[in-house]
Amino acid sequence: MKSNYFLVLIVCILISCKNNSQSKSDNTPSNEIENLYFSTVDFTKAKISSEEYSKNFNLHNDAYLSIVFNLDKPLIQSLQELAPTLSEDELLSKGNFQFSYLVDGKLIYAENLNTGAGPKTRKTEKLRQVIPLVTPEQINFWGWFMWQRFMKINGGLDAFTEGNHTFSIEVRPYLKGDGLKVGPLLAKGSIAVEVPKIVIDESLVPVQKIQPNSGWKISKDNFDNNKIEALNRKIAEGRFEDINGIVVIKDDELLIEEYFNGAARDSLHNPMSVGKSFASTIMGIAVKEKLIKNENALLKDFYDLKSYKNYSPKKDSVTLKSLLTMSSGFLGDDRDDESPGTEDKMQSSDNWVKFALDLPMHKDKVIGKDYNYFTAGSGLLGDIIHKSVPNGLVSYADKKLFAPLGITNYKWFYTPQNTAYTGGGIQLRAIDFAKYGQLYKNKGLWNGKQILTEEWVEKSLAKQVSQNYGGIEGLHYGYLFWNRVYTINDKDYEVSFCTGNGGNRIYIFKNIPFVIVITASAYNKPGSIVNADKMMIDYILPAILEKQ
């Protein structure tokens, strides 16, 4: 369930979306002389010279792509021209290169490179710049990540349609202060890109027939088969990576059930942080049965906080609700690798509860208001439930949640103390994740039994805390559920959802009768989050909203 690559990806999305929106309006494609060159040679084995410059690149078959350009003067001097009164350190803290990516003359993506990318000497001394973009395997270099953001998050893959294209890169200096300043062109170059036809097994394209014994009543409603077949083709082509399952429930009936890449109905799937939401569910059941007073109970009611490191009076004010809404104020943020309270650091310790309770409090964060993605806090909730319910969390969840839903095939991930881990990783079948989502769609009711109170469901899916991931406006967090709006043909559709590394989602729509599950195993791969959204916006929702 380790999340650092996933959270680096989230940060990359946040940076790239912000940069993209700020930059496109500042640039128009330039017709100036070209002085940036491309190379498809293996840069790890040979220094790239002018003899290795390439005029052609095959998007699917060439393993390497680098760019080379020579500056007339170090970048720092170009930054000084944008702000002559700033010191060198101030300039380097506010500026860097801006890269613009154009396909067939159209600007697709522009990125203001993070100020921390690249050593200081690259900006203050070096004239010759060699930047690897494409390699067979991931490398820890900002050029590789920038290419991934262009291709998988910001439109590159869709711009490179089958056939021949002209691909160009333009380089400029930029500075961010009160606004964005972009300097004149420093380098520009183009290369011919060939995009071969992707040969797929055509039997993977037709809509898959729902097999018997699903445990659901089969819907007789129709949908746009062409849209779903177009999606299936994209999955087969690898445009949407490592998709394993798609399940659509309409009016409590099974409308679509499809599996890909070796998965099948009975496959158990690891949805990563989707599992956090189960902590909220089991907590809600325990509150309903008065085993836990309510979500306003204090953390200090369950632990002697003074016996742990970094005690402060502020820690006494942490509530279960603040843990459910990721607003507890602990100094833990999985989006920041430098944070002392990341999931990776927790999972490197031998006691995950102690790790969390030993963390200091953030001096500026307001408990119950300021959001931080704090997986260790979700783990604390699991430990609290385990201590509060008869026979522990696993037995209680089986009796009170899974058995009533008819879910018998599932698998927990465990902590070093052999407690079920509620930070993520519980494995179910996709068809059973749909049952879990439908429970919330039914306001906690299943087969005539009120498993969760309507009040708890409403609170869980409500907009408890606002946040801003990936530049998405109107994004909120409830009790370990997310909330956002999809816009299709100028109509807004509010949805609450669970989400996990790899592109995993369970969607519960508010005003339309759908629960949708996407299972995927694109773990730690750039674009998995964006791909889930694109599948929903461009294919799944149009298919079920606009009937054929």
C-alpha cells in the first residue's frame, strides 16, 4: 500500500495542471530559427553529438528520445532580464525553463519547470543542455517525468493519432512572482513523428455479455454500445493502462460488467486507498451500535497521548471526525516526501499506531478544517475500531458488513501487529465493490436491513472539507470519501467516490441512478488518475446517459 510514487504523481498533476493553465495564454507557436535537436540514441552508452541528431521518431518503436540545445548565455542571465532587481537566489527560487510541446503546430502543453528541478549549475553555468525524455524504463530525472506529464496527463497521447506528425518543443525562461513572466524564445526544434497503427485482438472490442450468477438482477435498460466498444478498443490498445474491470449498476441492477488484462469476475483486486473508505463504513456501524460514542469522540479517549513522543495540548483536541476528514492537524502529508508522517515512513516502522501517535502536530493547521492526505490517520481509525468492537475489526466487519452484503470472497492487508489495515489494500471482486457502492446509494439499506444510518451515509458523502488536488475546482472530502462534479454536455453530475493508486474508483452518483466501479492495476504509473476521469467523461457517462 506504499504510496510515495502515487503521491509524487498527485503532486505532478497539481503542478502540471497549474502550469498548463497559466502558460498556454502566454505563448503562441514561434516561427523563429530552429536550434534545438532531437536524438533517438541510447544516451546512457554514448555522448550525443551532432552526428546522432535524428529527424524521425517512431512513437511506439524507438526506445529513446532526448533533446539537445545550446544557450547563448546561462539561464540565470535570461531570468535576470525578467527581473533585474532580484538576487541570483531569488531568481532561482522563482524561475526556471518553460517547455512548450506542439503537435502539428498546435500547442498541446506548456510546463513551467519546477524551480527545484535540475542542479544549480545547469541554470547558472551550463550552455549545452541535454535532456532525456523517453527511456525504456523509468529514470529519476525531471525530463522523464515531464514527458510523462505531457503524454499521459496533458493530451500528448491523444494528439499523436495514428499517422505522421510534426512534433516541436520550444524553450523559454519564466519567473513566477505576483504573476507569471515569460521571456523570449531560447531554443526551438522539430522532429517528424510516426505513430504506427496498434494491432489488437479485435475480439476484445465488442461489449462483453454479462455471465450468469452475478448476484445481481440484470438490467434490461440499454446504453450506447458504440461508446463502450470505443472504450474497449482504447483499453486493448493500451491508451488506458492496466484496466482490469468496469461494472455499472443502474437502479440497483447490473447494466455493464467487463473484465480486461487477465482479470475475471472472481478475481480479487487490490484497490489501494479505496480501502480507506471501509474504515469509515465500519466506524459508522460501530457508532450505530453505540460501541463508539460518535465521531466527535477524542483521540485521547482511546490512547494515553502523553505517553507518546511529541505530545502537545493540541493533540488532545484531535477527534475521530478530523481523522475521517483528513484534517487532524498531525504533521503527516503523503503528498510531501519530506513530511515525517508519510505512509512509506510508517510502513518502514515496526509499529504503525505508535508511529502515528508519535508524530508532532502541525503548528499552523486548524483541526477539522485544514486538509492533509494522512494515511497513517486512517490506520489509527482501524486500530480504534479493533479495540472497540467485539472480537476485533476483522470478525466485526465480516458479521456486520460483508455477510449482510453477501460478500464472502475478500482479503485484508495486515499491520505488523496483525490488525487489519484500514489505510488501503483490502481486496474484493469488482462485482462486490459495486455492492459496497450500492449500499451508499441505498442510504445504508441492503435487502431491507439498515446496515448504516442514513445520517452516517449523508455525512460520509457530504462536502466536509474543501481541498485542491490536481487543480480540480470544487473537490471536497467527506468521511474518507471524495466529492466532485463531472460535466457532460454542459450538465453537472455530482458524485462521491473512493479512489486508489492505479486508477481504482467506486463512484456513487447523487442525482442519477448509477454506481460505477473501475478496477485497475496501473500502480504508480503517471496518468492513472487522469485516465479514470477521462474514461468517465468521454466514454462511460456518455454511454449510459445518451442511450443508443
